[in-house]
Amino acid sequence: MVLKKGKTMKRSRSEVARRPARYLRLAATLGAISIAVPAIAQTAQKQAAPAFKSTQADREDVSITVYNQNFGLVREVRNITVGQGRSELEFRDVAEQIQPATVNIKSLSNPNALRVLEQNYRYDLLSPQKLLEKYVGKRIKVYRYNEKTGKDEAYDADVLSVSNGTVLKINGEITYDFPGRFAFPEVPQNLIAKPTLVWMLDATSPKQKVEVTYLTQNLNWSADYVFVLNDADTLGDLTGWVTLNNQTGTSYENAKLKLVAGDVQRLQPAQDYSYAQKSAYAPPAASAAPQFKEEGFFEYHLYTLDRPTTLLQNEQKQVVLLDAHGIGVNKKLMFYGQPYWYRGSYGQVMSNQKVGVYLDIENKEANHLGMPLPKGTVRVYKADKSGSKQFIGEDAIDHTPRDEKLRIKMGEAFDVVGDRKEMEWKTLGSCASESAWEITLKNHKDTGTEVEDIEPVGGDWEIVNSSAPAVKQDAHTFTFTVKIPSRKEVKITYRVRIHWC
């Protein structure tokens, strides 16, 4: 409509006649839109993906492979029910320490009958603090005990904040740290009791048998060995135990168990998993027959338990790994020097220096062993004169293949000590020297013994002279081996020339 000089221009009769038809068409269009909107909403509501749940009750089979680096591989077979077409599945009772990026699901019924469109890992766990956080800005009930009436009094409270304390609005007043019991009308949908995998699936069949695998942290095993030495310190019996620790946040009942021994490459920061080996000392108990079958696996070793077992959350379990008897042992007393002693004049270097005690064991079939030994802790016992077994030392061993040698340090000898003196030292130019030494090894026991003196040196060296035969072990080490009668001492003298540049 156009205004001109305060008057309204006259419309043509045809335009006036056309107006009702235009309005009728507009009204019809708006009506169609108003009808279509709820229809679309109803269609979208009908097309919302149905939700299904699966728990450990649906498990048909479970197996776990535990690595001695504090992680494990979990494989589950479950019979699940899903919608035909697109549906949502909550896969519950997975490990709390699961690594979601490692999850793999496939249908065993028909690999082409199931597709995963999306995966979500929900770990916002239900707790009192989380409940309060979800109810910020909402109303809850607070119950406070009234000593006079002997009953709980209910208050309506608006949750204003839960940061650094709970701030509430009750009866128009703002208060904090209100003493009472909080009550919530319901659990928010985005809070769950346990970590859960949620998949958006596309399935052609509502009934599926699926296999799900994933890696999880805090599933660990270690080897613990008990070695019982005979009276003469020449033979011993070895029992190996597998110590399993489950701190994944879930339990595995009647699981097939496999262990991997080896140093598997993983892209994560190094961690200390030694807690599994810090169990209390206990005399060795009678052991059952070994229950693990060992096999080579890639460049590692795989141990399979011959029966299903249950590994509960926060449980430590021990199973016999091996049992060997009549193993030959070579006990050695070793007296060590230091390379820096040869670079200067010291005089009396050490008095009453400790002598280390070691057990050498050949891991060979001829020595009643000859099997791959996973790394772990060896604890050694020996019976006293009354027949009671006493703990006499322990040491850690690394992964040891068959036909290799084990050396276990027991401690320091009490009755065998040594003195070390530098009798003479002189320079031979800017980077050479010559020194004379005297080592006194003293045996205070009632029986004779043998001590190996180990001298690490650096640079280019040569023995000028010595009172006992010197044996070159490598480019940086020579040794003397001497027998010492009971309650006697033996002196070793030698002169060594060193060039270090």
C-alpha cells in the first residue's frame, strides 16, 4: 500500500477480488507446515535407534593373555541381542582400565551381518560428588536429624555450587556445608555405575554371537622362584610360581589364561611394576605339579594354563610354573676392586672389605633345568641343624633362555674379609702409571674356602709381575683365584702398568 498526500490510493476491483484467494493459499500452506512438523517429529521419534544392553551374564567364553609389563589382552565371546538395522548396544562389565582405541568387535555368527558405526566409552562414574555436580542449578532434598523429635526433617534445597564445598539455597537463605543427608530424585542419564562401551550398530540379524577383544592396563604377572639349598651348598630344588595381580576394575570367571614372557615394545612411558614382586617372605610350601605348557611365540615365550581359572578384581593369585630337583650349584666368594684406584696414590684403600657370596646355576637339561625362565625374584632357603628352613637371600633375575647361566647374589660373607693396599705408585709420562698392590684375604671360618679376586682396570694394561697367576677375563678385567685354609690369610701381590691415552 502506497501513501500519497495523506490519502490511500484506490485498489482495482480485480486486486480486491484476488485477496481472499491469496490468503486462503497462505493459510493452507501454513496449515500444511503445522501438520507436517509434528508428523516429522513423530517419524524421527519412530526412527530413534533402540537401545540394548549386554553384561557378563551373556559371556559364553573369556580368555585373558597377561604380559609381565602390567597390561593384558582380554577376549570375550558373548551372545547379544540387537535391533535389526541400526541400534545402540551398551557393552557392560569391561575393565575400568580398558584402552578404548584397542577395542575390536566382530560377529562370529556372520561377519557380514554386523557393522560398527560409532563407539563411545562412558566412564563418568556414579559417585556422591558426581551426583552433586550434575544437580548444580537443580533442587534436591536434604534430611537433617532433629534430636528433639527423633526424626529426620526434610528441606528443599537448590544446589548453587559444589566447588570447594557445597553451597545450597534453603528457605531463601544461602548456606554451605549444611549438615544432613542429601537425596536426589533420580540418577542422571549420563552417569553410570561402571565403565561401559556403547556402540551404534547396523545389524541384519537381531541375534549375534560376537567376539570382543581389547587391551587393559593393571593386569600383571611376575615369576617368583623358591630355591632350597642342600647342606653342602652343592645342590638345590627350584619351584617357580606365577603371581597374578588383577586391578583392572572387573573380574574374569572361568577364564582361559595365557602368559607372555618377554620385553614387548609399547609406546608409553616406562612404569614401575615391581609391586607385584614385593610379597612377604614365607618358607616354601609343598608345591603341586606344574600346570603351564610352554611354547615359543614370535620372539617371546607363551605359557598356557591347562585349565580355566577365576581371577577376581583386586586379587593376587599364585600358580605353580615349574618344579625341578637336584640342580647343581656352584657357590662363589668374590672380592671386587675398582678401576679408579689405579689412577692415583691411595695407600690403604680398604680394610675389612666385604666379600660377596653368589650362586651360579647352569640352566641346562644336564643340570635338570634347561627351560626358559621368565624374569622374577629368586628367594633362597636352607635348612638349619634342627631341620627348619631359613631364608638366606634373594636376587632378581632377567629373562633367561635355556643353556644360559644364572648368577644369584646372596649377600656378603660374614667370616671372609679382605684388605687392600697400594704399596707404590709412579707416573710414566702424562697418561701412564705403574702401581704395586697387596691384597690380604682372611678366612675366619673353621673350614677352608676359595675366593676369586676381580680387578677391573681401564685403558691399555699389563701385569708386570704377580705372586699368583693372573687370568685375563676381558679387555678391562683380570682375576686371581686363591684357596684360603681355615682361620688363615693369604696375600696377593702384583704390579700393573696402565696407559690410558
